[in-house]
Amino acid sequence: MLVLHDEATLLHETIEILNGESMRALESPSRILQLVSAISQAHPVHELRVLSSTSASLENIQALHDLVASTHDKQYLEHLRTIHAAWVKAGIIQQSGSVLPECFPLQGLTIGTPKPPRDLNARPGYFAFDLSTGIAEHTWTSALASANLAAEGAKLIVRGRDGLKDPTKDVLALCRPPGHHCTTNLAGGYCYLNNAVVAVEALRHWTTPDDKRPLRIAILDLDFHHGNGTQSYFYKDPKVFYASVHGDGEYPYYTGGEEETGEGDGIGTNLNLPLPLVSSLEAYLEKLEVAMDRLGSFKPDYLLVSLGFDTYEHDPLGAFAIKTADYRVIAEKARTAAGLKSVPALLLLEGGYVLDALGPNMLSFLAGWETAK
Ligand SMILES: [Zn+2]
């Protein structure tokens, strides 16, 4: 597996309110360090390629900014870029502090459509839906680096490595912060930019214009939590099929039901498979098989996987009973599904919070994925 990493993804460090307490966010730079270490030790089975969005060519930076700007709300992006400095300048926090929301413009609280507030303390609540997504000094830099890994991964699976078309090569992007909860105008669940959304638009951007048929893209979300942001972006899009296996009734709480099947032209291209808590591999595979059947029948040109390891049995934010060895089985099942076996795939890192299990869980998953090819 070709694995993409950018050291700028390590810069973002913030706090969250969890279980009534303010603490360092469980989504930490150490997660990536654990994965980089495990993947480096597995060389040459896996190849780690280090990119740098901060020193990329102007052309690449412009392409990245265009992709992010075309997929996310303009005022939201401005907020992400500037709010930390504004709070420091106003004396609300120190340079090392984090911006967190105070008040949300919820339904029933406002009359008409609320506007972005001028008050600096009010603004974070307008652009977020929870208290797990603090904005610190380097959050924007890391979020952009994370989106860049998704975009570069997309470019690689379209064009092939080093410009040589090689459809047998899949790519794993070690995205951090993760992306699938971001709705493109609201941060939440540790997510600031939606990397899967950026990747889909990058796939469309890099595909040669002589291919007249619109691309068909399958997204398999294997994080413990429902990817509400990715679902909402593609909810009416008949060319993107989103399927998710996730904890029933769990965060983000208000999405992920089986009745959410798409809207308008997109009806039938959204599949939610909530799974009861404490489910083990057997129950998980039953849901996964349903997801793979539907994604395979869609006959996609590309497969994106939102890959989270908070399905692991000891994860503090998950509640399944998946063990390290199970990830190999899950990956094999996903990679060998009818209609998907030869489809180029891009894996995007989402959650997973047991630090010393992240490396073994990822290697187990990749072993299954590569064997299946
Ligand atoms: Zn998650």
C-alpha cells in the first residue's frame, strides 16, 4: 500500500468538553505518530510517502485551495482561518488556547435564518455543532494538510504513481484531523474540512475530460460513527453512493437511520446500516455484506473508504467488540466484494483512539486488503 503522510497534520492540538470535563482532545497527533511508526516498520510491504502541503508548489496549493473553496462554505472557511487569531488579539485566550463554542443558533431559538454574529464569542457556535472541535493556533494548517492528502491520494489513483497508470495500486491517506462529520459549513466530531468530499471532487477534477460518462463513486464508511457530513453533501447526488456501518443511536445522534436513503435524484444511493452496541465480528460482517452488495451493484469507477478504528473493542468513543485480527477479515470482505475487486481505491483515515492499538489494527486491515487483491 502506498501511504501518504504530511507532518503538518501533527501541528493541530486542541481541547474538548467530554463527559462534562474540559480535556485535551482524544483526537491527538500521537495517533498519526503511532501509524507512521507501524507503517515505516512494515516497509517494503507498505511504502510511506511524506508530502508537504506547506512547501508545495504554488500550482498545487492553488488547486487545493480551489477544491476546498468549491466544496465548503466561504464564511465558514474564513472563520476557520481567522477566529483563533481574533480571540488572541481580543484577549479572550492566550496563543496556546483553543476557541470553543458558547451558544448555538438552534431551531426554535431564532426567528428566520440566523446570520453570522459579529460578537467574537458567539461566532464559533454559528460554525460548529458540538464541543469536540476546538480551534487552536495550527488547526487551519493541519486541516488543509489533511485535505491535501485526500486530494493527492485521489490524483494518484486516477493518474497512477509517478505519472504511470497503475490501477493495481491503492492509496491510504493518513488524514488528520478526520473529515466525515464536517458538513462543509459546520465543524464537529474533530472534523474541520470534509476530506471525503474533497477527494470525490478531486477525482472528478483529475479524470480526463474525454471520458464523457460522469464518474460513479462509492463511499464505504467504516468508522464507528455515522459520517453525517459526507452523507449530507452527497444526499441528492445519484453519482455518489454512500454506505455506512455504524453504532446504532450513537454520536452524532441525529443522523444515521435506515430511513435516510437519499433525496431527489439521489434516492437509493444512501445506505445506513446501524449496528447494535457490543456487536462482534459476525454481526458486523452481516451488515458489511449488505453494504458491499449495494456498492458493488452501483458499478463505481472508484471506491473511497472512510476508515475509522473506533470500532475496536477497547475504544473510548466506540462500543463494538471488534478485535485486531478481525480487521483483516473485514478488509478482505470489503476488497473482494463483487463489482469492486478491481476498482481503484482510496482509503482516508477517520477515527480510532486507542493509541497503542492503532498501528496493529491498521496493519491487520492493510494485510487483509492487500491479500484480497
Ligand atoms: Zn468515529
